[in-house]
Amino acid sequence: MDETYEDRSLHEECGVFGIYGSPEAAEMTYYGLHSMQHRGQEGCGIVTADENGELFCQKGEGLVHEVFDEARIARLRGDMAIGHVRYATTGADVLENVQPFLFRHGTGDFALAHNGNLVNYVELRAMLESTGSLFQTSSDSEILAHLIKKTPAGNSRPRIYNLIDALKQIEGAFAFLVMTANRIYACRDSNGLRPLSIGRLDNGGYVVASETCAFDVIGATFVRDVAPGEIVTIDRHGLRSSFFATECRHAMCAMEYVYFSRPDSDLEGCNVHSYRKESGRILFSEAPADADIVVGVPDSSLSAAMGYAEAGGLPYEMGLIKSKYVGRTFIEPSQALRDKGVRMKLSAVKSVVSGRRVVLIDDSIVRGTTSMRIVRMLREAGASEVHVRIASAPLRNPCFYGVDIKSKDELISARKSVEEVRTMIEADSLAFLSEEGMMAAGRCSDLCLACFDGKYPTALHGQDTR
């Protein structure tokens, strides 16, 4: 992987959106997905269902506005829909893996969309293939569809029991939306690792999304979160609740607060911007710096930088500017110019940082190469000192729940001490927020900190933690 500005970015697998009871279901889903574009830029799709129970699908590789135009949206008929934006962590980046998946079956067509990662995917796929299942994709998400349909012949029990049986067999992090001809099921894993919220439309319809920012863009009102281990059924009867798990906990992935989610989203009653700002305040109390100004790395670190500046009585300055016009891909620089790749994304404001002692706030350090380049950039712009403060604990462990950290080799803090990392990134000082500070920032009693502390909330089924 080339060490450009993109290397500093962690990626999460996806975002899901569903809507029931809107004559503009496809358009609403388009806008909902667009608001969650930050959760996945590789592909997106929408499946709708009309009053006759017929399902329609449109999807493609690329950004939401690249895949959908007026003509494609017009083909999506009906007042019910689910949609998906994708970043691949399991399964190749190809069109066949773009969701939602639409399945044609003699007992009724259905579609599903998934945010997260299943840790027992390999075992389940092998078991299903041994009993005759034929997989159409390399995505772990397809597992659920096969498990749902592994029902004894002639069994006429309500479909939700098939879903409950299927969900009991999968482990890991997931927020699933399953849509049949006349209803939507919203399902969340028993640890609550991935977010999933329910909203209400003015006309009485319902929406469900990975982030509440998707409600704002379509004028929906937040109702509640889907609880860990819960299945919420949405149909003409309204909302109904069932549980497939008895042992449940609220262990949201900490990186949803630190990095992934939009600042205007609320996760389990905690606003993301407020969490990040409070983490900055706590970070100052834990690791103050003798400096002149505070600068945040755009965009996810700006809230923490504000909090750090307020707590320390220091000026918060816009010392780094992020370009809005660099797309997901661009002409790859030659090897000789690759070190300058970061400048295509970020530039330092010389008049702001020159001659100043700068506290640089970032949300995390992954490989460290981009942190080093940003420090160098500030020094070249005239900063007399650069003190780096990280609004999360050191990343030391791989993640198996939908964050693209596959091994410790990708994480500089897994093999170097804080002082060694400081030396490598060429900062005057370096400090990280404590794990206790991360919990306190959200007034949380429980978060998944596995990529920080190595305490995984599920069995790992042979995953390599080295």
C-alpha cells in the first residue's frame, strides 16, 4: 500500500439504510446513503419493493452520486427500500459483492444489507457448501441468506423464526437489514458493536440507519436505537420487537466515536462531536503541552482539538487545510514524488503556524508515516515546536469486526514504545489518551476497545491476533 495521506485513514465496512411507508422510498434512500458516504466509497445499491411484492435492484461501484441518476432511481418502484454503501473488509472489491444482495427464492424473494464483519464466516461457509449451498459472492454477508433458508421442507412457521435461528449461528459485529415483500427486519449483534437507529417520518413511516445523520437529511425524527441482540420488525403493524440473544451488552466499537461516525450523529444517546470534544478536554488534563496554539488534523480530529484548546486556554487555529477537490483516486505520483502525496490532501497555513509552538491533535496513529509527514509539513511552514496529542489510546491489535486492521504489522504502536513512535514521527513530544479517558469521554460503562487492549468481545474462531 502506498504511503500517501490515505494511509492514515482507517476504514469501516459499510453503512445501511432502510425505509418503510414512503412513496419516495428510492429517493429517500439515495439521500440517506449520500449522508453516510463516509462509511463506504467503493460501491452502493438500493433494493425496493412495490405493493405487489416485486423487488427491484440497482447498484454499482463508486460513490452514490456516480451510481444513481434520475433514470436509475425511477426504476426503483415501491414504498419500501433498503440501501447500502460499501467499504470492503471481507470479499473482493467487485460488483458482485456490492450490496444489498437480492435473492430469488421459491418461498419468496428477499434482500439484505450488512454493516460489520462475521468472525465465524469461514466455518459457516464451509459447512453450508458441504450441504449443497452455492455462493454467488465472496462476501461474508451472504452467509445470513443461506442460513435463513436452511429450513426443513414443509416447515410453515413464521419467517422471523428462521431469521432468529440464523442469527443465533453467526458471531461477530453486525447490523443487518433484511427486506421481504412486505416488511423490513432490522437486526443488531448481541454486543452492540455496530450502530443501528430507528427514525419516524412525518407521514407515519419508519426509517432505520447506521447513523442518525441520515435521518436529518430526510426530515425523520429519531425514535430509538435497535438494542443489542434485537430484531425490530417494521411493517403495516408498525414496530415489533424480538430478541435472538439472551446475553447482551452495550459494547459499541470505540472507533465509531473516535473516527468513523459523522460529528452530527448520535450513537446510543451520545453525540459524536460532544464525545470527541470531551476526549480533547480529558486529553489536555492527562497530557498538557506548553504551546502557543492548537491545530487539529481535518476532519475527524477537529472536535477533539477544540476541546483540548478550551481546556488549556489555548487558541484553536486552523493550521491545516484539507483539499475538498481530491477524489478517491488520482494519478499516482512517481516514486520520487510519493513523499509529497500528503500535500494533495493537506496543506499548512504558514501565517498561522510560523514561529509558533503547535499542539497537533489527531484521532489516531496507524502506521505513523503520515503523522511524520504532517509534523514535517508544519516545521517546513515555520512551526518552532510540534507536540502531537492523540485523542485515543495506542492502536496495538488487529480488528475482526469490520475495521481494516488485519495484523499488528500495520500498527506502529504494536511494536514501538510511545517514545520510539515520537522519535519516528519527529515530534517534540507525543502522548495518547488513556483507555479510561476514552470511556469517560462518552460517560460509557462499556465500549469495545479490542484494537487498543486486545480484549475481544467474541470468540475469534482461529483469527490471527499476531
